[in-house]
Amino acid sequence: MKSIAATIGLSLVASVAFAKSPYVGLQTRPIKALSEQQVADLKEGRGMGLALTAELNGYPGPAHVLELADQLGLSAEQKARVQNLFDAMKAEALPLGAKLLDQEAALDRQFADRSITPESLKGQTDLIGVTQAELRNTHLKYHLRTAQILTPDQMQRYPVLRGYGSAAPTQPRHHMQ
């Protein structure tokens, strides 16, 4: 009986020891901390969920408003204004994304070549944090600006069209009377 228990115990230990880590395969990434999708999003200036707090609290972003322009009934002037916001957002986000990729690659290299020190780690992560904050601010501020262009009716329809809202009022305060 003891030998059966010992065999089962050793089998469990062995299976845990050889269990696949969720990180298997990630060691070949050029920048270990970023997925291929994240790298592509940063290179393309996409939001990557950085503005979810705005989006899900009733502040639509310019990209999605343009996608829904017909369903929202945007006027030609509104569409042009939102397109200008989108273009400006991209113009800001692209260099910040490139900067973040460079900073993450530098951190990865320091770990890879074993040159990382507590001081360089602190400096590099501080730089990354500032760039991440700038990038998030960029995406969020364009949600604020987009909301100012839409009518109260368009603001109500937007979350319904996106699939996460009802017809209940969700406009930001500046639209409420």
C-alpha cells in the first residue's frame, strides 16, 4: 500500500515538474514582454484598450465613430471633424508607439546580455512608464474631443451600436441638461 502511494506521489510530482509553462514559446519573441499583436498595434497607432475607461463610460473614440458614421447619422461636418481627430490621434500615437517599442527592446536587451543593474532597471522602467502614460493620455483625450462633436442622440446610440449599451442615457455630463 505504501509503495502504491509513493508511486502516485512521485507521478504527481513528476507531472507538475514537467507541466508546460504558459510562457513556453515566448522566449523567442524579439521583445519578450510584448505579443506580436501588441507590437503590431503599437506600430499602427491602435488603442490596444488604453481608452477603455472612456469608451465604456460613454466617451466614444474617433476610430469607432468613423466606423459607425452611417448608423450614427454623422453629418459631413461631423465626419470631417472626427476624421481630423482620428488623424491627429494617429500622428501622436505612432511616434509614441515607436518610442515604447524602442524602450521595451532596450530593457529586453539589458536582461538578455546580462547588463541590467538595479539602477538601469529603475531608469528604463521609469522611461517606459512615462511613455505608456503619454500614449494612454493620447488615446483618452481624443475620446473626450470626439464626445464633444456628437449630439446627445448620437451619444445614446453609440454604445447600443457597439453592443454594450442600451438606449438609456450614457452621455457625458457636458451633454446633459
